[in-house]
Amino acid sequence: RDWAELKKEVQEQRDHVRVLTLDKKNAFEGCMKQVEDMRQELQSSWKASSDAEARAAVAEAKCSDLEVKLKSKRIIFRDGGHDNSAVNEVNDELFRLKEELEKCKEEAQANNNYMLQYKEIANSNEVALKQMESAYQDYKTESEMAKRSLEDEIAKLRSKLSEFEKSYVMKCEEAASAIEVKEKDITTLMNDITILRNEVSQKVSRIENLEVELASSKSALDEQCKRWRSAQDNYERQVILQSETIQELTNTSKQLSSLQQEMAMLRQTADAHKAENDALRTSGEQEKIELVKEKDEALRKYSELNDQNKILHNRLEALHIRLAEQERGIAGLSSQRTDSHGEDDLHGVVSYLRRSKEIAETEISLLKQEKSRLQIELESALKSSKEAQDLLRSQADSARSSMFKDEEFKSLQLQVREINLLRESNIQLREENRHNFEECQKFREEVNKAKIEAERLNKILLEKQVYAEVCTKDLDMKKTEIANLNQRISELVENSRGVDLNTYETMKGELQNIKSTLRENSVELERAKNLLSERDIAIRNLDEKLAGCQSELGAREKKLNDVEASLKSEIDRQKKITFTYKVRISFFSVARSRVQCHFHVLLCDPI
């Protein structure tokens, strides 16, 4: 291990030195290229500046020639010449030459500025080159020092290598014995792996069966939940109907109490009307008796008057006869006086009788009118009494028919008690349903957890199967490698004297890698065994939980079926009770309307 670590460190240092040297070389070459580029640019700028100076000198010479020409032309112009075309040409050339001079000056100024910039850049590059050369020299010295130290370390490592060679022979022998032990362990592990595979296949089949059972139990649970929800909905509807029927019963009880009060009032009014009718009947009979008596007296008086009238008529006829005789004959004065006096008496009697007759006739007419009036009153009173009796009888019949009997009242009390008991039973059923629903939810959560755990275990089993297959493949590969290594070790043992250090190091590294892989494989196999044992325990627990869940689900299903049957019976019973109550309520409403109509009739019709 120390040798391998030292070799790795040396190799890393070598790689690092190589990388650093390459970086330095690349940086130095880049700097040299930049310097050369700067030199070329400086040369080109020198050339451009020299060309610009040459052009500027040529332009200055031309300008001086033109100034000389202009002076000569001015002199000629002063002397009297008027060669305007020549003057204009000279002026144009002068202007053009001035422009060229200005351009050349500007280019020269720009070239001078570029030259100054390039000089500064060249100075900075020279300074950087000097710094890089100094750094390169420092790096050379450092690399020489590192090389010397590495040579010293290589010498030390060579001395260690001889020691490692001696220990290598011992380790080879130990490795051979360890390989034999490992082969035995591998055979035992293969047997264990085959056993574990069989167990895993059995567990997988068992898990699949459990999943099927879980799916069936889940579907049964869903159906039971649906049935329970439908039963709960029906139960809530029935509770609502029961509450409505109870409200209607309370309203009907209130209406019955109001009807009973109205019936008591109607009875009181009927008794009062009956007493009044009895009093009217007695007064009418008394008046009838008095009228009969008056009628008898009037008839008696009438008969007496008729007798008196007859007597008077007879007397009048006799008087008329006597008057006629007196007219025909001659009578004496005494007789005349007596006759005249009797006639006067007769006239007074006749006038009195006439007056009494007229009075009697007026009394008789008045008595007849009173009789007719009383007869009409009697007839109206009898009719009203008959109508009142009929109304009283109809009201009594309706009251008797509308009033509950004692048995019906007792039955109503029993029904009210049953309704109260139904309320209490409904409350208990609600609590039981809530408790059952919560337990169903808990069982469902446990089933989901068990399913998730089973899926996780299946995944882990599949992973472990794949891992076991990979381990078997690795073991086969390791066996082949071990066989090859044994051959190579035997060859190396035979030819150990002529082995290079590099081959020795590679073989040593391979042996260490093999040992590490074998250790890792053994550790992973132990982990796989532990995981499989844990999964077996978890699967057993899940089986037990599933059995318990299934038994509890069966019990819950039985309870739900019993509750549904009881709910259905109670619902039918409540429907019958509500139907009877509705019929009675309709009957009471009709009776109440009738009683109210009769009461309004009695109030409106005056007796």
C-alpha cells in the first residue's frame, strides 16, 4: 500500500510538473509570438512614418518651388502682365499642395502617436519578457530541486521495493490459502443464493397472492363503503322525514288543542243557544196558551154579541113592523108618546150596540192580526230551533267523530314514545355508523400502508435479485480472474527473478483490488441475507395483519348488513307511521275546516 501510494504521488508530481512545463512553454511561446507581432507592427509603423516623412519632404519641396513661382508671378503681375489663367493654375496647385501638406502632416502626427504607443507597448512587453525569463529561471531551479528530491525518493522506494518483494512471496502464499478459503465460501454462498432465490420466488408468489387478496378486499371495502354511504344517505333522509313528521305531529297536536278549545267554545255557545231556545219555546207556549185563552174569550164575546145582535135584529124587525103598523093606523097620543119614548130608547140601545159591535170587530181584527203575527213568530222560532238542533246534532256528531277515543289517544301516546325511542336509536346508530366509518378508514389506511410496504418489499426483492445475479456474475468473473491470477502467480513465481517493477506493481495492485472486491462482495452478501431475513419477518407481519384485517372486515360487513336490515325495517315502519299520520292530519284538517264553517254559520245566523 505504501509503495502504491508513493508511486501514485510520484506519478501525480510528474504529471503536475509536465503540465506546468507545458503551461510555461505555451505561455513563453505566446509571449514570443506577441513580441514578434509587436516588432512587425513597429516595423510597419516605422515604414509608414518614413513614407509619410518622405512625402512631407517632397510636399515641402514642391511648396517651396511653388512659392518661388508665385513670387516670380507676382513680380510679373506688378510689372504689368495680366496672365490670369497662369495665376489661377498656380493658385489651384498651391491650394492642392497645401491640402496634401496638411494630410501628410496629419498622417505624420498619427504615425508619430502610433509609434509612441507601440514604443510603450514594446517597453511593457520587454519588461514582461524579463519577468517571464526570471520566472522561467526560477521554475528551472525549482524543477531541478524537485527532480533531485524525486531521485532521492526513487532510491528510497527501490530499497522498499526489495523489502516488498520479500513480503510479496509470503503474501502470495497467504493469498493462495485465502483464495481456497474464498472458493469454499463462494460455493457456500452460491448454495445460499440458490436457496435465497427459491425463497424469493416463493415470497414473490406469496406477495402476488397477497396483492390479489388485497385488491379483492379493497374492492369489497369499496362496495361496503358505497353500501354504507347509500344506507347513511337513506338513514339521513329517513331522519329528515321523521323530523318532518314530528313537526307535523306537533302542529297537529297544536291544531287538536286549538280544535278542542274551539269545540269547548262551540259547546258553550250551543248550550247557551239551547237554553235560549228552551226559554223561547217556554215563552212561546205560554204566549200560545194566553192567545188561546184570549181567543176563547173573544169567541165567547163574539157569540154573546152575535146573540145580542140577533135579539136586537129581532127587536128591530118588531119595531119596524110596529112602526109600519103605526104609520098605517092611527094611534093615540099616549101611545105615540110611549112609542116615541121607546124608539128613543131603542135608538140609544142600537147605537150602543153598534158601537160595541164596532169595538168588538176592531178588537177581533186586532186579535186576528196578533194571532197571525204570533203564528209567524212561532213558525220562525220553531224553524230556528229545529235548525239549531240540527246544527247542534251535526256539530256533536262531527265533534264525536273528530275527537279521539281513549284507545286512539293511548295509541298516539305509544306512537310518540316509539318515535322518541326511534330518535334515541337513530342517535345510537349514527354514533355506531361514525365509529364504523372511522374504523373502516383506519383499516383502509392500514391496507394502503401494507400495500405500499409490500410494493416496497417487492422492489427491494427485485433489486436484491438483480444484485444477487450481478454478484453471481461477479463471482463467476472473479473465479475466472482468480484462476487466471493463479496461473499468472505460478508463472510469476517461476519467473520472479526476471520480473520488472512495473509488472510487479500492476500485479500487486490487481491483487489488492481483487481482495477489496471479495471483501465488498462478502459484506454485500451478508447485507443481502440480513435484508432478506428482515423482509421475511415483514412479510409474515403483513400476512398476520392482512388476516386480522380480513377477519375484521368480515365482522364489519356482518355489522353493516345487520344495520342495513334494521334500517330498512325501521324505514318501512316509519313510512307506515308517516302515512297514517298524514291520513289523520288530512282528516283533522277537513274536520277543522268543517267546524270552522259551522262556527262561522252559527256566528252569522242570528237566532
